[in-house]
Amino acid sequence: MKTITISKNYNFIWQLDFAPNYQFTKCKKLFNLKTSREIKKTLTSMTIGYYIKGKFYSLNKLRNHIVKIEKTICLF
């Protein structure tokens, strides 16, 4: 039996200022980098948003908290 491995690479562009381990990709997917999981969009009482740290944030509220990830200098 053959073992097949499939991997995907994502480029993270934006992060949340109050939770920097939650980052958005170019294709507008949200990931939690501590758990390495994708966070799904949720519809709650006719509002689209995400559950971050157990609290619901609508897309309109999150737009105010998105910041561009600064480039870091790697010595290696």
C-alpha cells in the first residue's frame, strides 16, 4: 500500500491586532497558527463572522482590527 502525502502552502498577509496568532491568507482564509487549524466563517443571527478565542466577531468589526504583517529579518 502506497502512502500519499498532500501539502498546501499558504502565504499569510494580514493578522489581527488583538490576537496575532490569527492570520489571514491571500485567499481570505483565517488560520489559528497555534493550533494550525483553519477557522470557518459562521452565520450567527444573520451576521457573518468568526469565533475567535470563544467570542464571535462580525466581519465589519474585524475590518477595524486587521493589520499587515511586518517583514522580519531572518539571520539564517
